[in-house]
Amino acid sequence: MKFYLVGWLWLCGTLFIPQVLALEFQGVWQQGAMLVGHAEPGSKVVFQDRVVSLTPQGYFVIGLGRDVKGPLVVAVSRGKDSRQYSYPVAQREYKIQRVDGVPQRTVTPPSAKVLERIRREGRLVRKARADNDQREDFLQGFHKPLEGPITGVYGSRRVYNGVPKNPHYGLDIARPTGTVVTAPAAGIVKLVYDDMYYSGGTLVLDHGHGLTSTFIHLSGALVKAGDRVVAGQAIAKVGASGRATGPHLDWRVNWFSVRLDPALVLEYFPAAQ
């Protein structure tokens, strides 16, 4: 929310007064991080070869991947003036998490037909995350969509039934099947899918400017694609569908295709109480 970000600038002891080509960032330059920046309204900001959308007040969001290396460059221009800013990126160490007892078919897909299903479902999720909607819901801050024991964290190297697989990109929160999941921030529901091969019940919520939340392993959805939801609204129910050993929510945050750490989003962008 705009008031939240302005409040942050006051807490830092400085009232932000726009200067030509100046950049300000909230967040941490660390692998997996989300950052909210501010530039003079009307500026052009480029990051990782992407022209970044600015709100009318000059706010924008960017994301850093799990394995990104620094320094990273943000270019800002306005009229004939241009400037580049370079930022180091803090590197992280990721633990190995061994997960046994998942359905073996989700470790080694049994047929070409299943592989085509997996690719088709992956395209649906990527499409749902690709929009650059100009809503500003991400500025409101975020709260945890579910309270419960943390059973999996972002970045951990996953070994399923003894087979090394891709890293985990979400925050796993264990609760019984049917427990209500709420929207961590306002947004528009972009995808509801009952049973994807790996992720089971899947819901994608768009917070604007390429920032999305994905909720997987659900037992059911309480909203439908196209619905506008507010922060704290009930949107789904915990399940154990897809590649899971028990009921839990796997909450993921993306900036377009860049996978972010939900724990860092909660730490640096908490919703106002």
C-alpha cells in the first residue's frame, strides 16, 4: 500500500523527495528476494532486460531468483538523462530435504502421455503468471495465508523417495485437510485447477505488476478464475493432492517466471496491522 511504503521511508528517518533518476528500494538484495522500488514518476526502469512497469506514483516491484549472482544492474532513464545502479546480491546456502513416501508415479512419470499432461499443466501455470496487470495490490503488504508448523522452506534441494529432483520453491505449512487458506494480499484469481499431476489442487492469485501467489496441494477452492478477492478472504482449503505425503499448503510467490521466497516477502513486506 502506498501509505505503508511512505511510512517505511519515514521510519528510515528520511522523507523521500524525488530527485531526477534517483532510485529507492525497500527489501534486501538477496537470492529469492522481492524488492519494491521507487523512481521519479514517468521514468523508464529496466531490470534483467525487462522494462519494469511503474505505478503513477513511481513504485515498482522486481524479484531475484534462487541462484542469481550479483552484481545486478538497474537502469533508469527519463528524457535524455540515464543512469545505472549496481547492487551486490547476498548468496544463500540451501539445505537438502529428503522426502519419502510420496506416490512413486510423481517421482518417475510412467508414460509419454503423463509427460504431455505435465507439460500442458505447466503451460497453464506459466500463462497465469505472465500477466503484467497494472493493479497495485502488492503495495498493501502480505500476511501468512495459513498458520501452522513450517515443514518445508524455499530453496531446499529436494530428494523424493531417494531420487534428487528440482529445488523446492515454496513455503510448506502443515494443517489438516479442509483447513481454510486465506489470501495473503488482495488480487485477482487467474487460475483454479482441481488436480494437476504434481501440484494437485492449484490456485494462482495475481497481485499486480507480475507478482503472483500460487497455492498447491489443495483439497478444494472457494473462489473461481476471474474473482477479485481482498486480503484475508477465504480462497481455498488445505489438502494432500499431487506430490505430497500429507495435508499441507505449499505457498509460492513469483515475479513473472522468477521464483521468490515467501518467507522474505513476509519479513520485509508485512501487511499493516
